[in-house]
Amino acid sequence: MPVAAKVKKCLEGSSWIRKMFEEGDKLRKERGAENIFDFTLGNPTMEPPLELQQELQRIAATPIPGMHRYMNNAGYEETRAAVAEVIAENCALPVSAAHIVMTCGAGAALNVVMKTLLNPGDEVIILSPYFVEYNFYIDNHGGVPVVVPTLPDFQPDVNAIAAAITARTKAIIINSPNNPTGVIYPFAALKELGDLLAQKEQEYGTTIVAISDEPYARISFGEEVPCIFTAITNAVIVTSHSKDLALPGDRIGYLAASPALKNVTLFMQGAVFANRVLGFVNAPALMQRLITRLQRVSVDVAQYRVKRDLLYNKLVELGFEVVKPGGGFYLFPRSPLPDEIEFVRRAQQHGILLVPGSGFGAPGFFRIAYCFEDEMIIRSLPAWEKLAAELGM
Ligand code: PLP
């Protein structure tokens, strides 16, 4: 079979999230969809905001000649300027269209940044629990992931990060609000990390780029999500509208480099080249037009807060140990059984589908994605009660 050994290996160890999703499909057929409570995939059931539908209609009604053609690989100037304007405002820094590359989502932006930065063998620090694709994205470009566990409250452990940095460290990925924990990193934590990176850069004579993966930045339940550029000098934002405009299927996102990033002009040239030669060429033209005027629009975050509270309050009442998420749409409780895979199997018997923490580099926990209808969440609560009772909680 003409499939690379590495890919074959990845397929064999196929993602827990996918595995649980497929299991869910089987159970739905066996038991009826109304008896299955699927919390596995972070694929929001919420529709995009009304403004997006209106903007889509406006664009369709007023076609511009050439709107389906190739463009600059970085994306439309007008779109990049609109994106930059909001970042510049948030960060109080002179971010301009020149610092932006429009991408096919945050996933593509991460790959573009890795390709731009990494030499073979370069190390990239990731903080566990982590979004599992980071491992693959780093490997795609010859990098080596170095996993550093977070503190018990899932905040970055700066001492552990300090111990993990070497002369080969090229970057660190941070993700706040976090998938899978929902935790937001406060400014003080980011500043401490920024100070550490600056100190290590000096010690090794290197540049270490903080890659802030922040597709959930606008899904905060009140806590400030600080601008990474104000805390860390060598920083790049990667993000998308998959979650804040509920557009994951439309593949639109961007990367933004801090104006203070070392050799920022060369980095941007590298990123535009990487976007082209990775085969993305440019982010979808129609999507770029669509989001240009929607930079200050988001899904109704209050609805996610209701969902968080429904589940968080029930879990706490039942005796689960769980860090209260400040944003995003995930919960990451500790498994009441030492083997979380066994716990996930027991939950499955009650129709509750979850993802084991091992899938995020954090055994002993499990992930709940709660980006689903309130009705399904409420309907699941008696099943959670039965599960807890069965486990003697
Ligand atoms: N980063 C994190 C932490 C995510 O949770 C996701 C998607 O779930 C992504 C990146 C990729 O998002 P997209 O490529 O759809 O923008």
C-alpha cells in the first residue's frame, strides 16, 4: 500500500475524538438519538450571527468583477486592514494590514507559522493538556514537540517551562481560552512567561516565538483575554472565525505578527510564501469579503455561559472535581476513576459520550464539549446523576 509508515502509524493510533464520535453514531442507531448525549466534538450547533447572514446577502446582491480570482497570497488588503484595526485597538499597538496573513482557519495559520519558523529538529513547547493536532502540525515541518504539564489549575507552570527551554527551542504554543480546559491566562501569567522567554533568548542568543492560538478569544464569560503582544515581544497570534462566528466549515482565519517581533518583515514574507507553497494559496475569497465588516461581531457568548453553568453546577453538585472555565466551550473534569478510559466507557453505558484526557496528553481527566443545544444538555443531567450514583459519588 502506498501509504507512508508515519501516516499508517497515525491512522492506527487514530484520534480519540474521532473514535468516540464514531462510537456515538453506532449507539445512536442502537438506542435512538434521544438517548445519546454526545459531548465529543467541538463543532458548535449554534448558527452564525444574523449580521453574517445579512452580509452574505449583501455580497451576493452586489457582485464585484474579479471577486472569484486569485489575489495576493496574504489576502485582500481591505480584509487585512479590518482585522488589523481591531487588533491594534485591543493591543494599543501599530498593527497594520502588513502584519496579517489571511488563512484557511487557525489550523492552516499554525502550519504556516511552523513552516516559516522551523528548521529540522527545532523544539516547540506545548502545554498539556493540549489540542492534539499541535503534535502533527509541529511534526509536519520537522519540529519536535516538547510537552510541559500545566499547574493543577491548568495555568502555565513557568518554572517547568524554564526547565524545558533549550538552545533548540524555537517556539511555544499557548492557547487561551483553552481547549480542553476552558481556562483563560491572565495578563500576569503571560507577562511572567514573556519575561522568562526574554531571559532565555538572551541566555541562548536565540529568538523564541510565542504562538498564541486563540480561536476562543471572544468566548469569555467576563474575564479579560489579554492581548499577547502587550505581554510578550516575540509573539504571533493564530486564530479563526470557526468558533466566534460559528463558521468552522468555511475555513477562514488569520495570523497576526506583533510589530515588535524580531525581523517581522522577513517573517511576514516567509508566512506569505508558506501560505502559498503549503497549497492553501490564499484564504477563500468569499469568506474574506464576508468577515471584513464583521470584525466586531460574535456569536452570543451568554448562551455558552448558560451551557457552562448547566453542566458545571451539576458536576460540582455530584462531586466531580472540575476547574471552572472562564471561556471557550469545554470542561475538563478529573475522572472519578483512576483509569479515565474505564470511566469514559462507564459513561457511555449511560449514553454520555466523552473524550478521555489521554487524547489531550492528560490522562486521569475527561473532556466535555458543550457547544450543543441546551435541550440536549438538560436531557443528559439525569444520566449524569445515574452515572455518579453507580460510581458511589
Ligand atoms: N486550535 C484550537 C485550540 C482548537 O480547538 C481548534 C479547533 O477546534 C483549532 C485550533 C483549529 O481551528 P480552525 O482550524 O477551525 O480554525
